[in-house]
Amino acid sequence: MGKKILALIIVVAFFLAACAGMSDTQQRTLSGGAIGAAGGAAIGAIAGNTGMGLAIGAAAGATGGYLYGKHKESEKAAYDKRDTSRGSRANRAGIRKGVDGSGLRIC
């Protein structure tokens, strides 16, 4: 029993370390594939073909994870673009520097 738990801990640590250098989209793709494979295997076992369920679930999960990752990347890019197009914090607050350096409120 102790060897099985140690092996499980080592495998989990390996997978967590393997994700360290991945982008968010790559991590979501891998996670989606793993979750899809587990779900597909469970459904396949009930239906009578575990291997086919695992393969279909992995493909569907990886595709879903990839698409979700790309969606989040485009959301972040749009947010970053919107945030930088507004200018500095002082300009967003409506404050402009006068000739003498004093802050003038323009509303």
C-alpha cells in the first residue's frame, strides 16, 4: 500500500513539474485532454468499449481545452489593448499638466 501511494505522489509531482514551462493554452489543452480521457474511459467502460471512449474523450477534451485557452488569450489581448489605449492614470482621471507643472482638473 505504501509503495502505491509513493508512486502516485511521484507521478503527480512529475506532471505538475512538467507543466511549469507551458503557456496557459498548452496547460489548458493538456488538462482538457486528461480530464476528457478520464471521463471518456468511464463512459466507455459503462458502454462496453473503454479504449474507444478514452480516445474520443481525450480528443474532445484537448480540443475544448485548446479552444478555451485561445479564447482566454484573445480576451487578455483585448483587455491589454484597451488598457494601454487609455493612456496614463493621470490622463484617465482627466488631469493635465499646465505650463507651470500644476495639475489642472478638466471635466
